[in-house]
Amino acid sequence: MHALAPHSVAIVLGTRPELVKLADLIRLLGPAVHVVHAGSTTTGNCPASS
């Protein structure tokens, strides 16, 4: 894991609708943004979903 740059933003999201809603902001921030997808929507292949 690497440290974030001094002027960077981490955006944590868990579902596709959140990604769609935040897409313009992510594009606007460009290389200053680090997107973390929590993967809260699973396909049933994950042990946590059983």
C-alpha cells in the first residue's frame, strides 16, 4: 500500500449507483483522486454472501 499525495482525495464507494453518481466528481479531480471500491454488491461467490 502506498501513501497518498499531500493534495489527494480518497473516495470510498460500495455500489455501482454510487460510482455513477460520483463519476463527474472523479473525472474533475483527475489524478488527485484514489477510488476505493468496497465491493458491497456481490455475485454470490463470496463467503460473506452465504
